[in-house]
Amino acid sequence: MIEIIPAINAENFEEVKNKIKLVEPYVKRVHLDVADGTFTPNTIWHNAADLLTLETPLMIELHLMVADMDTRWKDWIFPNVRRIIFHEEAAHDPMLVFEKIKEAEKEVGVAIRPETKWQKLAPFLEKADLVQTLAVPPGQAGQAFRPEILEKIRHIREAAPKVIIEVDGGINLETGRECAKAGASILVSANYIFGSKNIEEAINSLKNL
């Protein structure tokens, strides 16, 4: 069964906490989007200190859409954060960032934008806890899925049969099914889950793809 992780794309921390509560009964992990306008055209919640007050039984996965990760990775190391995903394009030395986060005893994911060639992930395919390809430009929720991402997923899966591939952006039943067929391991979804009338049913329908 494919893993489904709800994505929290919120304007403020109250909204982050409220959305987490909505999905707590149905998943083991939640994906918090972070954007401060340095790597994305928009800003959403990005106050790292808020995590000190976050109480949830869910495992926290941070998706840092933040530039200058060579130094800023350390801002997000908290006991309740299980996994940190950073963008290969957002670091001068991505391998150094990867190693530093690993030294902090966190799981590490390496992400790329839709237009970035999948080969940029090659150095991490045997080392990272996961690799992520965005199916939409980073930052704003509700964007349309880019179907050319499916070929990228296939290439990554062929190059590294055992790697965990996470796909984020524009995920619904139709696009999620295609990603799963292409070789995705994890689907991250925001609008399909939180825009549904029944969150439990939405999550289960994605799990059953």
C-alpha cells in the first residue's frame, strides 16, 4: 500500500495546528510546507520557533522551500521533527547539507523542482531516506499537476529500484494513480484531502490506489 502524507500549506501557525488535528486520526505522518519567499514567489508559515510548542502524536516531515540551506538547515533541528526535506537547488553544496542533517540524527529527503533534471538526485539515490520530485512549482497550493513528472519518476525508479520516491503537488485520485504506476512510494496531498467533505475517505481512497 502506498503511503499518503497530508501536506499542510498554511498562512499561520494556528492554521497549521488546526489542519494537523483534522488528520491525526488517519495517518502516522504529516508534511509541513515552509516558504519564506527566498526560494518561492510567495510566503507561507515559516517560523521555526513555533515548532517548540507543537504537540501531536504524528511524525513531522518538514519540506523546506528555503534558500541558503548551507547555513539555514540548523534553524529547523527540533526534537519533534523526524524528517527534513530540502531542495537540491537551494544549496551551494547539497551533499554537505545532507551530511549535516544526518549528523543531527534526522531523516533526510532531497527534493527537486519540476524543471530540474532527475539526474541531480543521482548522488543521493543510495544515501537519502527519500527523494522527492515536485509535480508543481514550489510554494503555492492548488496548482495543476505536470504530467511530464511521470517520466521523471520512471527514470528514478529504474536507476534506483529500492529508493523511496515521494511525489508532491497536484495529487488526487487520477494523478496519484499515475504516480503509483510510475513507481512512486509516497504521495503528498493537500487540496484533495483538506478540500474534501470527508477527510478520512479522501485519505483512504488515496491509500487504496
